[in-house]
Amino acid sequence: MAASSFVMTAPAHAQDMELRIGRDGVRPVIRDRDRDMDRRGPPPRGRGCGEREARAAARASGLRDPEIVRVTPRRVVVEGFTRRGQDTITFANERGCPEI
């Protein structure tokens, strides 16, 4: 019984080969890391600059009462007030909300 859950790995040059020993006997599992990387594809598109994150970045830049004015696929425009009056800050619609 203890041997049925034993897993042994043997790395190859460009691929991994894993021998799994279970109820159905010894079964080789061959994984190609390069092929697995291609399956993932590009990162999901929904990880841009969120409204909460844009407001927090605007507050950190000195804007009081920040309000999201416009959101496009490339940028997020935030308006608010500074000591001098109304001001606008534009952030890139990417993770981390970098200021443009």
C-alpha cells in the first residue's frame, strides 16, 4: 500500500518524465515544459488599473476627493482637488497604475 503512492521523477533534456505507480500499475507521464508554457497563453486582460487602485494612487499623488472621470483600454483619468484647486491625473490602464 505504501508503495502505491510513491512517485519517482526522472528529468530529461527538454522534457520531464515522471513514473507514477498506483492502482493501475506503473504509468509514465511525459511533460513538455515548452508546450505547457504555450497553453497558458497571454495573461488575462482584466488585470488593469482598477477604480480603487486608481483612487488610491491619486490620493498618494496628493489629490483629495479623487473621482474617476474616464476609463479607456489604455488609460484611467482621475479628477480631484489639490491646494491650488481642481486637478487631473492620468494613469496607464496597467497593473500598478503607473502615472502618465
